[in-house]
Amino acid sequence: MNQNKIKIAVVDDDESFASALERLFRASGFEVRTYSSAEVFLAAPPLPGPDCLVLDVHLGGMSGLDLQRHLRTAGDMAPIIFVTAHDAPGVREEAEQAGVSGYFLKPVPRELLIQAIKKAVGPGTRETSSTA
């Protein structure tokens, strides 16, 4: 396993969307794992030190916002980028107040999502220099 790869955890209950993100991230040189729910993510052996999480806002059980709060309370400050098909009033504001690194409506423009991840992770974390 390449230690310089950005590690991404995707939590989305839409299997086809999660698979599309997995293919996109692998093609972009990232290491990625997908999870079908917040509960599965929390119960699974985590991807060692995910550099960024890409979360759906609306999941079957615990929401992406609930997962964000849980992770922050536990001291996990990894950048979070939200994706959603349903932009409910107040959700974006709540995510931003909790320190989200990005917020996108589905379908997400691939280039913008990759740029948001690279910006959220920042230089010098896991990427080799001069790739941003």
C-alpha cells in the first residue's frame, strides 16, 4: 500500500453512487473504502487514518450530520465533505457551522469534488508535494 495516497472513506446508502465515487477516487490515485451507513462505518475496522470523509447527508439510520457530530465529539477532526440529493432548508447551514469542508448536490461534478478533497486535505498530509 502506497503511504502517499490520500485515504478517503465514503459513507453513502446509494450503492450505485458509492460505487461511482469509489471508481472516481481510485482513478484519481486515492485509497478508498465505502460504507453503506454511518453505523457500518462506526462498527467496521476503520481505514487507518482517513484523510477525508465523503458523507451523504441522508442515510437510512444515523444521518451524515449525526455522524459528523459523533466524530467531532470523539475528537476526530478529519475533513468532511457532504453530498446530498435533497438540499433541505437549514442542512447546509448546520453542516457549515460544524466545520464541513465541502457541500455538494448530487450529481456532483467530478472535478469539483476532487478539488474539494485536495483542498480539504491540504498540502503535505499524504500527497507527495506539488500535486495540487
